[in-house]
Amino acid sequence: MSFTDKVEHKAEELKGAAKEKFGDATDNESLQAEGAAERRAAQARQAGDNLHDAGRHARDALTD
């Protein structure tokens, strides 16, 4: 994955975490849930990025 994609996914995770914390502070359950969902979705995209990179590294190791 490109560096830009990784940065965007990390920013999305931080945005979701901030939204979740703000929901905690204001006792807004809807905002908490929305932030948690955004954070988890971004983490899943990051896991996909890592899996993609691992596959590429394995392929490179086998072809060298």
C-alpha cells in the first residue's frame, strides 16, 4: 500500500477515536458508537494494508 493510504487510514482511526472520546465526555452514546465504528473500520483497513505488504514482501523474497 502507498504511504498516503497508510496515513489516511491512521488519520481516520484517530478521528474515530477523538469522536468516541468526545461522545464519552458529553455522554452522547450515538457519537460514541459512531466514533468506535469509524475507529474499528480504519483499523481493519490498516490490517488489510499490513496483509497486502506482507504478501508483497513474501513474493519478493521468493522471487529473489
